Amino acid sequence: MLSSLKLLALTAITYGLTSLPIALMPMTSTAIAQNISPRQTEADRLLREGFQQFQTQQIDAALMTWQKSLAIYREIKERGGEGEVLGSLGIAYHVLRDYDKAIEYQLQSLAIAKEIKDRVGEMQALRSLGNSYYAVGNYEQAIASLQQSLAIARETKDRVTEMQVLSNLGFTYYSLGKYEQAIKYYLQHLAIARESKERLEEEHSLSYLGNAYRYLSKYDKAIEYGLQRLAVTRELQDREREGQSLGNLGLAYYYLGNYDKAINYQLQRLTITREINDRLGEGQALGNLGINYLALGNYEKVVEYQLKRLAITRKIADRLGESQALGNLGIAYDALGKYEKAIQYHLQGLAINRELKSRQGESASLINLGLAYHNLGKYNKATEYYLQSLVIKRELKDRQGEGVAVGNLGQAYLALGNRDQAIEYYLQGLAIAREIKDRQGEAVDLHNLGVVSYQQNQPELAILFYKQSVNVRESIRNDIKNLDKAAQQSYASSISGTYRRLADLLLRQNRVMEALQVLDLLKVQELEDYLKNIKGNDRTLQGVRLLEPEKVVSEKLNVSGLVKSSEINRQLAIQIQQIPKSDINQVPEYLQKMPQGSVLVYPLILSDRLEIILFAPNTLPISRTVPITQSNLDALIVEFRTALQDSGSDDVKEPAQKLYNLLIKPIEADLINAKATTILYAPDQQLRYAPLAALYDGKQWLSEKYRISNLIAYSLSDFSTKSKRSPNVLAGAFGGKAGENKFGQVALPATLIEVRAISKTLQNSTTLEEKDFSLQATKDHLSNHNILHFATHAEFNTGKPENSRIFFGNGDILQLNEITNLPLQNIDLMILSACQTGVGKLGDGVEILGFGYQVQKAGAKTAIASLWKVDDAGTQALMDAFYQELQSDNLAIAEALQKAQIKMIRSSQYNHPAFWSAFFIIGNGL
């Protein structure tokens, strides 16, 4: 599988900022001495007249007036007046953007101020010089001049000038992308602004502080200062700045991945811009709304908002905004597969960027054009655009952009069958990524090198590159939000394929422990793709161990080295074969802490076969290969689920036995040898919808033989033995009257009986029924209980986390991505007894995995949920049995559920797996 192309979408984000200009204030006239000559009186009058003309925007007239004044001051040798008028001329030329002349006059003014020891004049000349040096791009000189001006302002205790120079220094560092330094100066500026009650200056400082923290990916800080700025703008009743504050808060939430809040803030900004007829701001708000929907994958909404923005930009002649809207429309149509339309928009954006002489914008348009042609299969045309983009990136010394361009060139040449050229570009990209510490780019380039090695039938080299890619990815898991969102989506889609391909290759070489580690990390990566909030730990950070021969080869690989890749691969294979099997399959220490009798079972679904890995403590892992195509396996899973949910049919045993023969029969003897009593099961893809407990060996259901828990990932699990606590249940019931519709859901009157039965069985229980069963009431009672039982509607649907949710008796809804807001630190077990999965269609089951992860992330140790909505009476019977077992012998959760299921199997009324197999444990259940 080829990795997805790196998407460089520089047009994708419009920040909605109004850049505050560096303050440029004309100097005040010097005190006029007594007994002055008529000529000086005339010069002073002309100086004041020039000030008046300057303040009324008559710049040319002011210049002429000041030149006359200057001539007189020089004639009478009045150095103070000469210095002041020179400074004023410098400011006027700065306003006219003739920065060379501005600098020339300010240098003359500075020289005179130093000569006559006029510290105030020196301070003002240095400040103006700093501004003009900044304007011509001489940042070193700008900072030096401003620093000197700041020192004099502090020496003379001129707090106003100190505040303004601090702002200018902050802005200079901000513009240079040196945000830590910018923050340092803006915090000082903020302190003086608050001390002097200069609310506009305070607002200005808060604006840049918020943006600087956002650029540093410190989004909480960005939001903190953004909210302070919003409060100031509302106090000032400045609707335009209020709108900008809302927009920037929206951006911070966008980068946090909280798109609902981001959209809400952008909509508030949109309302204000329309109220005050701020067409530029309206266009920016619409553009940013489109960007949020781009991150959510709602491309039709992207198109809707970007077309509205495009119309506004054309009406107000906002050419930069127009180019951004065109670029975003191109990206959206590319994502929709409408490549010809994408090309049309990118070509229009390219023309504008060239007209504006925006080289960065031009290179972005070129690379996006290359992507669209690449997706069309027109690889030569794609290469043409990538090469043009590469030229600009090198001209701009944009190393990260250069890395993207060479990576995409590698993809195009690989598609053209020119593997040597592809390898050359991938290695160039890898070198750049490592030089600039672009870890994401490094991971993608390593993946691509793995792809080429695989295509060249060099499995050992492919494994090495894939391992390195996975390890880089694990090292940056906590930093993935630093990625541009469009690039992040492309990167995430490619990286899961890396894990699967690597596991496949390792299993082909019987390197089972390494494959097991990769599969475990794949679970974590799938969660990241889905929830976007997954933190690694010390275990995931370790990635997959490089063998000693792999380390040696890795250090030697370069462009010339890969010319002899076949020989390198051969030597690497020989050296790996000489390593003892026990060394290759080294088991991590924490895995050895699994209790005796527990085994890990990790299936991997591949296109042509099913691989099953089994690991038991104090042994090496084993793998078994089962020949079945993925399509046939998926069909069998659907057949099995359908039969399971029909309690009136006996047809379930046939598909149940077929699945048993695929999943358990190959490892049956190994389970017996391991003396297994508990299976810790980590299902792959659609297997997540098929309960392992209901597999049938021809005589018994699997639940009669083993306790079963679905594991999220062993690297995220704690296998240490926990002391058991007496069950203390908080139970909530959705309720309602039979046949009625309640908050858009079918009423569940049997849930009231269910929770009341729990209350009778367990004396310390608390029940919340119907309207009293609210989200807030649940939170209020959580700290006093260790089991949370929800007898209510819950849905696990494919797609976004927001599609999966839990319903409360008063109409509250808790989305899957909001479960972490529950304080579950005291909860040992959370049960959803009336949930269902695949309400719309079956996906890859990551929503089930996501539920378990969110519950554990919130603090609970284990969860029980159901794969379909079970008959009310059947649910009540199973739950009664479960709680009796849990209480009677203080059993582990997995054992209590197993015994409850066996009791159902042996009953006359509920022996069909429809009643008992839907419920499964997520967590180790030990």
C-alpha cells in the first residue's frame, strides 16, 4: 500500500487577525527658549505647521514645510531644532514607505541627539530607526535599535515610550516566528498597559499573546488570553475587535480538535461581522468555518462556506483572501474526488498568487495542482508541478516545504515505475526531515522507503524502514496536534497501513513477538485516527525494538548505499537468521506480569488470510495462519451476527462453528497447553462486532470453557492484581411507558424493573429513574459508588465519535468523545445494558474500541457493553445473575460474567446466545 501524499495546504487556514501597525508618532517640538531670533521663530513655526499637515494626512505638504524649516535651522546652527525636524522627516518618509530615506534622516537625527546629549531625542530616533529597519527586513538592526530605545525609556522613566517599544519588540519577534521572545516582551507590555489603565494597549497585547501561544501549540494558554481579550473588547464595546477575539478563540479550539466549540466561536464572529458590515471579517469567518468542516471531513460544507467567502473576496477586491478561498475549494474538491474541478480552482489561485508575487502561495498552489493531477493518474503532469514548487521552496530556503515537494516527487516517480528516482527523492526528504527535526515528515519518508523495498522484494529492508517509521510515530504521538490539519489527515491515513504491512512482513518471517508489538501499537494508532486525543506512555514510546544488524544497516544507509540495496538486504537477512529465536522474540518485562491462566489472542485480518497470535506468560508467542479472504470473513461475520440476534432460530450454531474453526481451532491445543482460563482478546476490524463468547465447538459455547475480556491494547493495560471491593452500584434507568416515544427514543419501561432489582440485590445501591437520571445527577453521585450501571439507550455507530452516544432519562445526551468528562476515578466497572452497535452499518468496530478507551481514560478500570439491544427480560435475567455472582464470591468481573452466561445457557428460557452473548467486557476483567 502506498502512503498517502503529503498535503501542503498553506491556503487552508485564514487567521482572521488584523495586524496592528507598529506605532509611529511624530516627535513633539522642543521647548522654545526666550530671546530667540526672528529666523528661529520662523523655523519653529514651520516645524509646527508641518506637524499639523502631517496629522491631517497632508504628507507631501508636510515634507515641503519641514524642508524649509530644516534649511533655517541649519542656517542659524540650531542643532536641537535640526535634529527634531530630521526625525520628523524620517517618520514622514516611513509613512510614504520610502524606508531608505527614512533611515537616512533618522540616522542624522540620532547623530545630533547624541552630540547634544538629548536622551529623549536619541530614544525617539532609535525607536523610529527600529521601525524602519524592520520594514526593510533588517531585523537584527531593528531589534538592536529598539533595545537601545527601551534602555533609554527605562533610564528616563518614560513609561509610555517603554510600553510602545516593548510592543514593537514583541511584534518584531512575533513576525520572525520567535514566539517565546515575543511573549516575553508582550507580557511586559501588558503589565504596563494594565498599570496605566490603557485598555486598548491591553487588548493589543492580549491579542498577540493569544496568537503566539497558539503558534507554540499551547492552546490552553491561547484560550486563556483569548478570553481575557474578549472581555476587554466587550468592555470597550468594540464590535470589530470582539469579532476578531471570537475568531481567534475559534482557531485555538480548532487546533485542539474541539471542532464544535471552534465552529460556535466562528459563527459568533460571523454574526458580528454581518452586524457591523465588516465584509473582510465576514469572509475570514466563513473561510474558517470551512476549514473546520474540512477537518471533520464534511467536504460539501467546506465548499458551501468557501464559495460564500469567494464571493465576498471578489466583491471587496480581497485578492489574498480570494486566493485562499480558491485553494481551499480545490482541496475540498480533491477530497471529493472531483479532480478536474479541483484543478480549475487551483489554477485560478495560482494566477492570483503570481499576480500578488506571493511565492509561498504560488508554491502551495503548485503542489496542490500536483496532488490533483497525481490523483487523476497523470503522474508526468504531477511531476511537472511538483518540480516547479520545489524550485520555489529552495529559493525561499523553506526546508520543510522542500521536504514535502521531494516526497511528492518520490511518490510520482514510484507511480511511474521509476523506483531508483523515487528512492533518491525519498532519501532527500528523509535527510531534510532529520535536519529540521520534522518528525512527521521523517515517519512518512521512512514509510515510503519501506514501500519501495517491499516492491523490490527486499523484506528485511522493508521491515527496517517500517519499524523506524512506526518508532518515529510513537515518539511524536503526543505532538500530533502540531501538524497542519490537512497534513494530519493525510499522515494518519497512511500510518495505519505502515503498522499492518509491518506486522504482515514480520509474521511471514516468524518474528512473532515483534509482530505482536506492532499489532498492539496498531490498536493505539486506530484510536488516534478515531478520537484524535490519544496519549502514549512509556511502553508505546519504546516502539518496536531494532535488532543489532538493523541498527548497523540503518546508520550506513544513504543515497549511494541504496543502489546496492539487494546486497544490503541479503546480508541483513543472513545476520538476522543467526540471532537466536529467543533474542528476536524478547518479551517485554511488563507482559510477563500477566497472571497465569491468562492468554493474549490477537487476530490480524489480511486480504488473503487471517493470522492469529497467542501469547501466554513465560513462553514465546506463537502464530497460526488461516487461509480465508477478508471479504469471505466479513460475510461470515455478518451471517453470524444476523443469526445471533434471532432468538427464535437455531441456525446460529453453523456460522458460530465456522468462526470457531477459524479463530479458536488453530490455537485450541495451545490454549490447553497454556492451561488457559481467561482469554484477553484484541479483535481486529469487523471481528469487533462478533462476540467470541458465542463461538461453538460442536458441543459447547466458548463462554462455557473460558472467561473472555476484550482488550484495548496490552501496552495500555495494567495487569497487576487489584484488591476486590464490595459492589456498590449507582444505577440509572431511562424508563418511560410501553409504546411511547421519549426524547426521540423508544421507551424502556423494563429498565425500571432492572435497576430496582439491582437495588434489592445490593443494599448499598442508589437508583436514578427517568427524569432524575440526568447527566448532572450522575456526576453528583459518582464518588460514592464503584459500579456505574446505565440501563438506557446507547448507540455505537460508525463515523465520527459524536455519532456514538448515551441517552439519559431526562433527555441529556453524552457523546462518546465526552465520556472523559465523567469523573470515573472511583469506578471499577461501568455497564451499558441496553446499547447496540452498527445501528446504521458495520465499519471496522473502532467505535467499540473507542468507548472502552474513553471509559478507562476517565478513570474506570473495566466496562461491559452489548453488541445489540437484548430482549428486556433477557437483559434483566443476565444482570440479576451477574450481580449475584459478583456479590456472592467476590469474583473477578470476567468470571462473574462467565458464570452468569453459563446460568443463562443452562436455563430453558434464555439459552439462545441472543440473550447472553451480546454482553462483553472491555478491559482485562481480572
